[in-house]
Amino acid sequence: MSGSSIGVLFRVTTWGESHGRAIGVVIEGCPPRISLSESDIQEGLDRRRPGQGLSVSPRREEDVVQILSGIFEGKTTGTPISLIIKNRDARSEAYDEVRDVFRPGHGDFTYYHKYGVRDHRGGGRASGRETVARVAAGAIAGRIIGREGIYITAYTKELGGIVAERISYEDIDENYIRCPDSNAALKMEGRLEEAKNSGDSIGGVVEILVRGCPSGLGEPVFDKIDADLAKALVSIGTVKGVEIGAGFQAARMSGSECNDPITPDGFLTNNAGGILAGITNGDEIVIRVACKPISSVEKEQRTVDVYGKPVSISIKGRHDVSVIPRIIPVCEAMVSIVLADHLLRQKVLQVTTK
Amino acid sequence: MSGSSIGVLFRVTTWGESHGRAIGVVIEGCPPRISLSESDIQEGLDRRRPGQGLSVSPRREEDVVQILSGIFEGKTTGTPISLIIKNRDARSEAYDEVRDVFRPGHGDFTYYHKYGVRDHRGGGRASGRETVARVAAGAIAGRIIGREGIYITAYTKELGGIVAERISYEDIDENYIRCPDSNAALKMEGRLEEAKNSGDSIGGVVEILVRGCPSGLGEPVFDKIDADLAKALVSIGTVKGVEIGAGFQAARMSGSECNDPITPDGFLTNNAGGILAGITNGDEIVIRVACKPISSVEKEQRTVDVYGKPVSISIKGRHDVSVIPRIIPVCEAMVSIVLADHLLRQKVLQVTTK
Amino acid sequence: MSGSSIGVLFRVTTWGESHGRAIGVVIEGCPPRISLSESDIQEGLDRRRPGQGLSVSPRREEDVVQILSGIFEGKTTGTPISLIIKNRDARSEAYDEVRDVFRPGHGDFTYYHKYGVRDHRGGGRASGRETVARVAAGAIAGRIIGREGIYITAYTKELGGIVAERISYEDIDENYIRCPDSNAALKMEGRLEEAKNSGDSIGGVVEILVRGCPSGLGEPVFDKIDADLAKALVSIGTVKGVEIGAGFQAARMSGSECNDPITPDGFLTNNAGGILAGITNGDEIVIRVACKPISSVEKEQRTVDVYGKPVSISIKGRHDVSVIPRIIPVCEAMVSIVLADHLLRQKVLQVTTK
Amino acid sequence: MSGSSIGVLFRVTTWGESHGRAIGVVIEGCPPRISLSESDIQEGLDRRRPGQGLSVSPRREEDVVQILSGIFEGKTTGTPISLIIKNRDARSEAYDEVRDVFRPGHGDFTYYHKYGVRDHRGGGRASGRETVARVAAGAIAGRIIGREGIYITAYTKELGGIVAERISYEDIDENYIRCPDSNAALKMEGRLEEAKNSGDSIGGVVEILVRGCPSGLGEPVFDKIDADLAKALVSIGTVKGVEIGAGFQAARMSGSECNDPITPDGFLTNNAGGILAGITNGDEIVIRVACKPISSVEKEQRTVDVYGKPVSISIKGRHDVSVIPRIIPVCEAMVSIVLADHLLRQKVLQVTTK
């Protein structure tokens, strides 16, 4: 198993390297008779595209998705959906100077040790470019959960140490950082500029909210929905931590503080983040992920080459200063995929217990 | 899929309810010809057992494991290993008074909404008792990784807001909290006592270190080893957050700070927590999990019954004040299981590429 | 993966060796709120039990099933069902004389070469005794498909070269061979006697009919329902061939003969055996399996021991003359398991396309 | 799960409809550093292509494979290999007249009842065209097993009732039917001509031999290698039966006849077909599959339309008279895929037990 598949009933398999011919994804288990067009998927890809604002790389990726199977007369057929996004701007020569050098913080070192193959062209399979396939699959997952009234919103909770103090949904679309606090957004822009000027990069925290999720999603023991969400989100290269509801703060609470009192009108608080014993409780799902700063920085760093010789490296290229905001649609996609899968799993139960 | 299985090549399936006849686990994929006896597994169970110190429930669980299959003449045969632990002290009458009430923070509410079945006897499948099967399976996983020189140490990093300021391996076994800082341990004991006296509970943070792990474990994209570790750990009922290496702190660093410089002698720092692009880099693996406070508290709480009527509840029973330290062997078991699985997956690669 | 699991949504994992402590099975994915008692399962085991008529071994297996989990107050809970059958008559000394000899036709030779372990006690995991776990799981699968009006009947179509010329359902229960043609049954009994007297064994053909199966079960491409049935049936140790509908006879037909004409009242013929393009068409499912003669015979045979030395062997023990009729409930169980799995898979589709 | 994936460690997922944009396949688990070019794969596709001799459709499918990922500098990288074959000659108008009619023997009826979608264009996902993806994947599987000295030969054992009386490897390539008996081949050609002239089709039997297979491949209980081979072969749309070794003939033998005597030099006979208790014994693997006659015939047949009205149909189109010989590379591909998967599974065992 190469580890490129996720999901049980809604199953997503991605393929493709950053500088190969194309990136793609096969989606198995999408129910039939759902309307779906290329433009539905394209919309998600466009949100992930670079070129919006300062934080992002000037490299121009015109990602155009093509549906190759699984759709007939504008509707899903129930058979595998194959999506392809061609790699247009694949100038792998740009990577020639790092051909034999392990870039710090990247997968170069570990892939080489795992496979004995050195694909220096921008990270190969480990490249952030692989996430374009996730976003494409997420658009289809989004259709499945959207039909049930489940909606996902993700935004920048923290960037370069600056924290959004308030969550105003209206603010999110008002700034390219997708921060729900316009004041904080301004400061974050400043931090991005600083980092750019110093040839460095910064990290941040993305918060993801799921509204309208029915209770009952998630399976006992290992396939708890928070466990599957944690896996899906940590599988994004940049993520170094994940927390649900009160998260690490829960570790500092007492039981009487942390337990969410239940009333006939619902839960009074939401420290559980909408999940109890691994199963959704009908409340809002709340998750946060810690994104490390981008590893490719201009600042000189110590490393070694494939022969073990110490070298110094300064990565020039066209790189983002932060994965935020481009990582946000990727987080949304992963959450959509997990929810679609568990929604289908829960459907089996419902129909069989009638 | 009921969600009770984990792993691809080393596959663990647990079964059993807290107050049923027994708890058990089937392990598929254990290599043949490994020496294994019941006492090897019993040792792990004894560490998980309550009755050690103040923090733990006076309930006496004498968990005795029996091997039912997969061993012949003291060695594994390569076929499924079935382990069973009988439930001895299953006085479900103790739960009669909560028969129709959803305990806050527990899975009662969500299981009822998922299955339409109310098994009030101590949480049924959602009970912490299920973890006895994990620990038993973890003992076998531990044998597999131990043969390769991989060792896991877990300890209490934080309890009730008190943080271990230093990591002294010798201290871990000196206090029943398994805290690597004896001074902090004393204060933690005080916090436990306070919580007990006030009829409340407290949470904490467990840190897990893996030493001796070779580079190359983990698969690209979705089955990254940190993703699989996150899933395995968040699948423990009490865990609300997980972080690898610098974790959430990485989100506040710059790239030049966060990247671990590589030298001919290895990495200079370990913000990556031993994992780069989802694959182990040969350095120590570092993970932390946030454990929420135990949900069963004597303090009165607001809730509803199965008919939706508001009620007030005070859970007397024999409950721990904190999942720490009993959760520590469970964390170790889950990490062992994930590592054993990925070790076998990596072995396939090694043998096929020769 | 040790290969001991089958099914996607209704998943069966068996464990146990013929002369270990017990045989068992874990069933995942059984819907909640189905009435189920030990006696429901016991009934199936009793039909598989030896001691009925001449063909079967005088060895007395009193297989008593115990439910260890997944049932609460007489109903399934939706969590894994664990069943255990203790091995009572496990006199492994009886096998001492074949300790170092590979019995022809048995798995001794291949298991030894695969695992490097020699478990001589009656076949270990490869023993026919493992099928007791399949029959137990099949009883639960039978409950799931029975609720939908699906019924399975299997019988002896051929034994020792004698063919049932007619299919009379009433006759099946009239003879211990479970042959639907009483005249043929008499001759078959004669053949069994002959074989027994000559210290030999005989093979036969079992035919399985499924009535009441709705159209739409089965998945395109690889998980066709006939493909999954073929796998499930060939996984029974004794089976060397399987055919659906006209089977090998279809290879001798012309297209215009073989195609089943469709009318408003259904199909005029059933050469397809109820399956078109891997999906049930609502007609009766018809399958036949070829069972080889039992490998343990008293007649002397040439073989080698574990050191490669040629030896001659005459297996005395208490062995059946034919796997028929005891294999019949095993065939029914495997078909039930596959149908239950595909029924659940089809349910997902139905509920999601509404 | 849409059922479009097969294999555990070597995993093949196909996608695409007969008249969509393309057909493709993703292969996960191929070991790294294996030389692989498009022409290696193309060779297999060319053998499957129509246009060779009388038996085959005049429709010209110029199947050209493209590798989209998983290969770098002419070698596999260990990451998913994505292959695509564009559909060039997709004149779906040819199917307009059967738009609303269920063709007898085809999947039209069952797909419609399963999905509620009618894709009339030549069978959609159920079309034989899907097998092009299997052959492409089989070429890669073939590289893996070829490195271990395992070779597969398949040929026409029987066609339209005419049986190959002898197996002469040299003869196979001498006739387009791939019959190992040139005399029989001549008669088979006659039968094909007859069938063509009468607007009908014929079926046949393909025999597959595997030489050089080491002992030890296959897993106990459900994932026996013969069980997995049976599934893989029955998953080919045209196959209605499968037998291993003596197959159905074994059901008519006595144990002393059927058991293959073991000598220091190997087995004296091969009724087992190279497989004992589901594990290869080092002898030649022998399998036969029954292929039904092609369902599309010019002869008039009775059927109904989607509204349930009885109609009569005569399928003109450009259809083969028999799936033989084109199905032969498909059978080889499926056997290759199963063997590659089990070879990798056995490798895990070998490396871990050292």
C-alpha cells in the first residue's frame, strides 16, 4: 500500500508528482445521480491557486480540472470519478541547483532514505502541489455533505504569532488572509511583509468550523470521527498539531468545567468541539491545526548533500511566505472528505435499522 | 465497517463491552516464530491496572489475559492471535441510576443517537475498559519493534496545569504519576488530592518519545506516519489534541528557526519531532497528547434523560480523578501498533527493492 | 494481512487452530437492533457437526457457541460480535505419528514452506475445523438477508460420480446426504460405503440456490457478486472449482442459446445463474462447487518427511469419507456472508440516491 | 466502495467508461527502482487489440498508453503509477438504437436497476473495454513477478465445443486463436466462420499455466491464492466458471487418485494445480476459465425496453464472434496482478522472520 488512498465508503486516491505530466485523483463511492460539472470543481481549485496577495508565490499555476469518467449527461453514475489537472508550469530546471542537496524541513532526506530514489524536482510526491488533487476531491465530497445541510468554514486563527481576537464571518472574505478579524488581518499582513523582506517564512493556525452536522457520525473505537479528522488533517504536509474543541486547553480544565452541560435545547458550552466519544453530537464541530512555517527560505541554512558533505543552502525560487491562506481550502477539502465518508457509513446504519 | 480495526499489515481488531462477558482483540499480521507468552502481555496490562496511588479508582480489575490462538510451542505461527480478558467485576447494577440519563462528557448521548440502543452499563463499547485490549495488542506490537531496537517512553508532561520542567528518565519510575520531574510530581499529587476532595477531576498532557526508530517509516500522502499516529492517539477517548515535535509552537516560529539544520552527524535540532514529510528521519519521535479531565465527577451537573427531560446528576461510582497515569500505557500501545504496522510496510519495500 | 478476514461492510475475521484452545470469529458491521441468541447460531453449528450417518467421522465434536460481545438484552448493538467455540476433543497426540510427515493433499507441505513452522496437530489453521467459525458467522449473515426475504438452499448435486437427476426440495431432508433426488441418494450411500471399506474417500458437487434475492446486488468491475462468491467458496479448503449458472456448459453454447431472453414477466431461462455483469438480476442465483475427495485416506500413499526422506503413509484417525454433506452448511454460510455484505453495500446506494 | 480496486499490497484501481474520454488505472504498491517504459505496457495492449483474424471485431481501437506518474528517469519511484488510454473511436451514436432497450446477456438491465442511470453507450463501465486498464496494470505486475522467474502462459483450451487435444507451446503463436494444438485450431477457425455467418457467437475455455512460482504464496483461510485467483478471473465479465488443477474432475476422483504423491524430487502428479490449502506448492499452477459466448448477436432475440414493453432486438454493430482470443491477455493480466500481490505479501513474511 502506497498510502495514497483515504476513506472507506467515499474513497479518494491521489497520484502525480509536482513536476510530472499531471496530478490526478480517483474518487470511488460517490453516489449516483448527483449533478456535477467541471466548473463545480474548478471553483475550489481557483481558491487554492497562488497569485492572490503578498503571501503567495508569484508562480502562476493555471490549474484546469478535467473530468475523465464517472459523469454522464451532467450527473454522477456511481462509478469511479477520475479527475486530472495537467502540470503546465513544470520548469524542473529551477531545481537543478538543489539536485543533490537535502533541503532542511523538506521530505528530500526522508524520501531518499525510504526509496533510494532522488526526485529533486520540487518535492516530487511530497510537494504541496499534490494538494490540488485533494481540493478537487473535496469539491465532490462537499456536494455530498452540502445536500445534507452540512457546511464548512475555515479561516486564519493565527499568523506569525498574531491572533484573531474575534470571529466575524463577514470579515473572512474581506482580506486575502481569510482572517475573521479585520484588525488582526492588518497586522498579519505586516508580519508577512516583514518575513518576505527578511527572506524568511512564518507559520500559523487555521480553525475549521462545521455547521449543520447531524449527530451520529463517527464509528466507535478506532474510526472515531475526531481520529479520522486528525489523520486527514495531519496528512497535510505542513500540519504539526491538531486539536478538537477545547483541545490542549481541556488538559488544564477540571471535569466540571470541561463537560458541556446538556439541556433540552442542546449543549450549553462546546468544549467537546461537537464530538463525544468519537461521534458527532449535533453541535458545531471545531478543529484547529498548527501549520509550520514554509521550509523553503532564502535565509542561509546548514544541510548536507546526498554524499553526506555539509553544505549551505539559500532557496531562491518563487515560494510563498506562508502556507496560509492557500492551505485553507485544503483543510476544508480534507474535512469534507472525512465527513462525506462518515455520512455514507452512517447512512448504512440508518437504512439497515429501519 | 464498525471502526474497530486499525492497521494495514499489522492489523488489530478489538471487541467487547465494559460490562459484557469479556474484552478481546484479534491481531493479524504478526510475523511467525516470535517468542510470546501470556506473561509478556500480562505485564502491560498490570501497568494499566487501577489501584496504584491516589489518582486511580479503587475498583479492582484483575485483568488476566489468555492467548487463544496463533501461538504454538511458545512461538507465534503467523496466523491470527486471539487474546481474551474476562470481565470479572462487572457490577452493572452500579449503573442502574444512570440508566436513562445522558452523563455529560460521555458517549451516552451520541451512542444513543447513532444506534438507537441505550447500553447504560458503564459506557458499553465507549468505555475506557476497551483500552485493555489495546494494551494487550500493544504488547505484541512492542515485541516486533523491540526486535529492531525501537523503544517507547511515555510520561506525564503536565497534570492539572502543573508542568514538568525537566525530563529525567530516572524520575519517571519514582512516582506513581510517571512524571519525569520529581518536584513537579509532588505538586501534581497535591492537585490530584484537591480535585478528589472537591469531587472533581483534572486533565493533563502525556509526552511520548520513540528512540531507535530507523528513517524511512511512513508512507507518502495520506498514510504519513504522523497522520497515522495522530489517528491512533486521538482514537483514545480522552484525547482532544495531538502535536508532533514543536507542534503548535511551530505555528509561531519562522522557517529559519523551525527548520532543523542537517549536519553529517544528524539534525542539530528536532522541531520536526523526528518526522519529515510524514516519514521518520532517524531522529527521536516526539509527540504530545492533550487528555481532557475525566467526565464522571461527583459535582452536580446539568443534563437530560432519554426522554429529553432536564435532570441534575452527581456521579458517585468508583472513578479515577484523572486518566493519568493509567492512560500512559495506552498511549504507548497505540504508538507501538502504528510503528509495528509501518515497520512491516517498510520491510516490504526493502525486500522488494534489493 | 494474514488473510483471515472477508467482507467490506459486513466483515468476518476468524481465528483459531484445530487443536488450540478455541476457534472464534469477530463480526463487524452487523446492523443494530436485530434479535440474536446463542441458540440461533447453535442451530447452524449442529448441522455442520459430524456423527450423522456413515459418511462422517465418528469423532464427536460438541461445538457450543458463546456470544462474548455485541449483544445487549437479546439484540445486536451495532458493535463487533465476538463468538467463541471451545475445542473440546483436541487430542493432538493422535497426530504424533505424522508429526514430521507431510500428508499428501494437505496443507502440511505448503504451511511449512510458508512459515517455517510445523504445527502437526490436525492441520492447525488449515484444518476443516476452522469452518465452524464460518458457519457461526454465516448464521448472523443469514439473519440479515433473511429479513429481506433472501433464502439459501444447498444440496448434494453429485457424489462419487453419481448425479442427482432431479431436484426435489422435499427429498433434501429425507436423506443424510442432503441429496434432492432420493433414488440418487441411495446409490450415493452405496458409494460412500464402498469408499469406506476400501480405506479411500470420494468427492462431489454441491449446488447452491439463492431465492428471493433482489436485483442490484454486486459492484462493477472487481467486486462483482459472482467474483466475490467465487472467492468465498474457493476459500473453502476442499473446493477446486466453481461455476455460476450454465458455468462451463456456457462455454459450449452459442450466444443465441446462452442469452436469457427478457420478457415483461422476467427471464425465460437462467443460464446467467441470476447474475448479469456481476450484478444480481432478480432471478434465482445458481452456483455449483466441485469438492475434492478428503485427503486423509487409509490407503497407503507416497510422501516425504520434513527432512526430505521418502516415506509411506496410511492415515488411520477418525476421518470422514467425504466432505459432503458436512460442507453444505459451510457453503451456505459463505454465500450468506457475501450476500449480507453486498446487501449492505447496495443499501448505501439506495439511501444516498433518494 | 465502488468495487473498482483489487489487491492488498499491489493494488489496482481502474476507472473509465467505454465511450467516455478515457480509460485508466492507478497502481499502488509497485516497488521502486524497476525499469518501466510506455512501450513495456504498450506491448500487452497490442496483444489485446482487435483486428487480428476473423474472430475479432473490425472496430479499430488504437490503444495508446501514457504514463502520467510514478516513473522518474525510466524507473518506478514507489509512488502511485497512473496510466491513461484515451478513447479514440467512441462513436456512441452507434448505440442510439438500443438507447432504451436492455440487450440480453449484457449488464444493461442490472446496471439500470442498481443505479437508476441508463448509460446506453456500449455498456459504460460494464463494457469489455474496461479490460484495457487491466492489461495495462498486468504489464506492471508482470515485471514484478518476472523478476522472480515467474512466467504465465495462457491459451485456448476449447472453442465452440472443439477441444485442444494436446498442449504444444510452439503451436500457440502459430494461429491467431492461440490454440496449443494446430489441428484443433483449424477446426476452431471453421467454427468461428460458421458462427459469424449465422449471426451468432461462441464461447470457449482458456487455460492458464504459471511456471516458476515459488512455494509459499497465498494466505490461510480467506485470502487463499486460489480464492483470490478465482475472484480475479470471475471478475472478467465473460467468465462463468473457474477450476484449479483437476477442478470439477476432482469431484469424481477418489482420495487416493486425487492426492498428488510427494517424492524428494517433487510431486508425481498435479491434480492440485500447484496449490495446497490455498498456498502454492512450487509446482505449475493450472487454472481453467469458462468463457460464455459474446452476448451481442445479430440473431433476433426477445427482450424488453426500459418501460417494460416487450421488443425484439438484432444487434448489428461491429462485434467479435468470440471473446477468445482477445480475452487471453486479460486472463494473464489478472493472474499477474494476483501473483504480484501475493508475492509482496509473502516478502513481508520472509523479511520479518529472518
